[in-house]
Amino acid sequence: MDGTASGKERHGVNAASAALLAVLLLAGNAANAQTTGRPSFRVLQGGATIGTMDVTVAREEDGWHITSTGQARGTIDVTVKRFEAHYDREWHARFLTVERAGPRSSTLVHAVAGRNTAHVDIVTEKEARWHSHSISPDTIFLPDAAYAAFVAIAARLNGGGARAEIPLLLVPDSERRAVVDAWESVMVETRAGPLRASRHTLSIVGAAPRLLHVWEARGDLLRVEIPQDGVSVVRDDVL
């Protein structure tokens, strides 16, 4: 057999190359869909505003960096003094720091996500402890009441479609999987005019399943609804 390809063979190679390029472009678009900036959000419970959240999304040489501060009253009653999460270019979790203050205690949580294991440190006024969890390589941090974490979830949901699955590390607890039960394209009214968005319904699988609704537009977080808490987190420009 010589090294010369026939026209039919060349056509097959070109078609395969084009298909591979399309896959790579789609993957790149999903990973790069998020917009850098400083969005602000309002937190509502039962339709009443109970708090605010300020977020900074920055792209760095090796991935993404999210920082945030915020507070919510109502039944949540927590102040997030510091939220800082680092992700690689594909939105796979790497490092997390969350400092929260409530009416009775303050907590500092730091998590480091490796390929298969996450190390989590928890520090309170009374004690310091740590533990490790087995995780998926593509896990996403989701600490309780730190709503800026949904920025990364929105980025990963972009282009995922129905029945997509995302592993969530419910810091400081263990990892659970979220399955997209439903997806739909919707129009969202903003101060700048209507915006085409995607609404994802996620079920967090486990002994006590949880439901989440996440709206995103090209990977940018617009809105989150957490039915079990009666909480909505809405970007300020969304009407």
C-alpha cells in the first residue's frame, strides 16, 4: 500500500476533519460563553427583596475567577463577606473560599478540588476541622446560600440541552449530581430590551432531592429560583 490517497479517501478525511473542527468549535463556544464583568443581583423571598449580591467575573490566563459579596435576610439571614472561586478554562472547579456570617456564628470554608478528590477546611469560632470527598474531575462548587456559585453553573449549562448532567460539590458536604429535567428557550425582558435566554430545570439527585431553575443567556446568569427556600436571585437589569 502506497502513501497516496484516492479522491474518495481524501473526501472522507476532509469530512472527518470538518466534523472534528465543528466539535472543537462547539466546545470552545460553551467554555467561552461567559461574559466578564461586574453584574449585580437582587435576592427575593416570597416576592419581597431581602438582599443583594455583587459579583465580579474575570478571565485569567489559566481559567476563570469569580468573586462576590452579598447579604440576604428573611429565613436565609446570612452575609457573605467573601466568595472567591477559581475554575479552569472548561469551568471545572479548582479552588474555593467562602466566608459567611450569620446571627449566631461565622464560618470560613476553603476547598481545593483535585482530579478525583476535594479537600475541604471548615473554620468556626469554636473549632477547625477538615475532610476529603471523592469528586468528579468536572465538578462545580455549590456552597449553601452563596448564590454567586450559580455563575459557573450557568456557564456549564450553556449548550448542554435537556438531560445534561453536572456534578455539584455541595460544600462543605459531598458531591451530588444535577440532572437537567427540562430545558426551554424563552424571552426575558431587560432594561435594554428583550433577550433570548434558556431556562433549565435541574434536579439534584439524592435521598432528599432538590429542584433548581436557572436562566442563562449565552452562559451569563440571569436568574435562579430555589423553590424549597422560596428564593429567587435576579440580575438587576432583568425586569
